Amino acid sequence: MHRVCLLGATGSIGASTLAVLREQPERFQLSAVTANSNVVQMQAICQEFQPAVAVMVDEAAAKQLQQALQGGPTEVLSGAQAVAEVAADSNSDTVMAAIVGGAGLVPTFAAVEAGKRVLLANKEALVMSGQLFIDAAAASGAQILPVDSEHNAIFQCLPAAVQQQLGHCDLVGAGVDKILLTGSGGPFRQLPLTELEQQTPAAACAHPNWDMGEKISVDSATMMNKGLEYIEARWLFNCNADQLQVVLHPQSVIHSMVSYTDGSVLAQMGQPDMRTPIAHCLSFPERSVSGVKPLDFLSLGELSFAAADSARYPCLELAMQACWQGQWATTTLNAANEIAVAAFLAGQIKFTEIARICAVALDRVAQQKQTAELNSVAAILSVDEQARAYATEQIKQVEQC
């Protein structure tokens, strides 16, 4: 029986994780859950799964949840520090890191330092901390398993020896020529470039294949999501720039591929449903029921591939450049993007201004010479805070125009 701590229980990954847990109650016990402020969903989760601990970041929400669960077996805690503590607590052996954005760094890092089996759905934690994250996992003996559909696909296509050495693997020694990271291109893939500026949050969130939260949906529309995944892949699979390529694949059937030196290309395929990679990680190295039906190849139709256009996807270009510039650059880019996407969703800026605000933040951090090696979580959070301030300042200037 695996005892699972679910960080970010009320988000889309959290919902998919709970769906997989329902399929196999004899194998997985939900021991702890965390969320930001959604009391209604957390109450339902706690009443169904009866975890030992539930944490709400928002203190008022925690009080409401505690009142709603009076007499039940679940202890209710509050605050960001409590989230990190429950992630490291010995009552769980497996941690699903599904908090969206930079807020997931500290609790995910805490789980890694505690030597947990960490199912990594929060790509931002690795984007922000890179080598520090990888070194912490090696020091504690934590097992990192990638949940993002693309990284999970790559993981499944790699030899067992490489799977056991994430962060330190030797791709050349394993006969790997290139990792091919696929992306759908989002809802604006065929839209005339002149119309991008006028796209609304609703249009950006209408992903053609995946059912995701607002922030990730907008990131998919800009392809910043793919850029962050590019950075994550660099660290997980110890890639250099020549070993990593982004390929547009609109149907989202092939979730990613690994090209080998003998000319073989291995691909992982499946429905665009996050329950598949979640079930794979929860049960690894075994296979288990996810609730997802296998592909029907007779009804698939055409599978197509293309290069990503930097003029259409400047955010992807920024992320690929930042990946090789240093930890300061990827930390800055992630922070600025979170601020810019929130502003876009709030109607403060236009869709095309997301990339420009990110670029300005990168320039400002570089000009302020805040590019030293980030060798602690505190140093990372300092750069993150400064980048958010630069992005916020830029958004205010846009609003005044």
C-alpha cells in the first residue's frame, strides 16, 4: 500500500490523480492533500478519501474546511510552510507534486530532500532550481518520476539503466541520438500572425486536445509550456542543445519520442489523458489500470509533424535560449511569465505582450548583474521575486499607455 501525499489536490492534475486512486484503492492510500483556497473541492476530497492531513494555504479557507470536517479523521492545517512540512512528512512515501507554478518549488524541494518518491508534475520546480534540484535528489536518494505527458513518454522510451539515473544519465552511452519533444501548437497554430494580438483569454484557454487549468492553457497557446518542458527535459535527461528538439504534432497522439543512433525511433502513444502518465508513475515499474482506453488505430486518421515557428511562438524561443544561459535566466523567465499570464487572464495586457514582458524581465535581471550562480533555494527565490517585480512594473507601464 503506497501512502500518497497530493500537493495541489484541486487542480486538473490533482483531479486526474484522484481518478487513478479510485481505480486501485487496494494499492494506494491518500494520506495527505493540499490546496490553496478551494474549500468546496477539498471538503469533498476529504470526505471521500479521509486523508490524515489536509492543508490549505489560505488561513481563512483552512478555518472553513476545519468547520466543515468537524468530527472527521482529517487534521486541517494552514499556510505555505505547512504544505512543505506535509510534503516531507514520514506519513507519506509518495508525493504527487502538482502545484501549478513557482509556488510548487519549496514543497517539492522539501519532498526531494526528504528522499521521497516524487511524481513530478510541477515542471516549474525543476525549471527554477535545475542542478540544485538534481543534486538534492542524488544526495537524499529521492526517486524522481516525470508525470508531464511528454517527459513521461521520453522516460518510457529510454533504457532501464537511463531511467534509474535521471539527472545524471549518459544519453550517448545509451545509444540515444536525440530526444524529440512534441507539442500540439495550441489553439492558435494556424491563426494569421496579425490576429494574435486580439486573442482573448477564453480563446487562449480553448485547447484543442487537453483539458487543463487556465494558466497551463495560456502557456500552451504561447508554447511557453513547451519551453518550460524543454528546460525540464534538459535537467531530467542530462541533455545538451544538440540532443533536444521540439516538434509540432497537432493531434497529441505521440506524446514524445527518442531517436537512437542505429536509426530507430521509439515513440510513446496514447489518448491525450493525464491519467495514463499518472498511473504509470504511481505504479512504476509495474503497469496498472488508469481508466483510459487504449488508442483505436483504425480511427486515428492522419498524424502530422512540423517545426515550431519562432515568429508565432516567441515564448518558446525565449525559453530555449534561457535554458542554456544559466539558472538565473530560467528562474527569471518562469517568474515573469507567471505574472504576465495572470495579467493577460485579468484583461490587463494583450496576448502578444506576454512574450515582450518576459523578454524585458530577462534583460533587466541581466543588466542588474543578478546572474551569479544560484546555489540555494533562498537565492533562487530572491531572483524570482525580483523578476516578478520587473514584470509587474512593465505591466503597469502597458496599462498607462
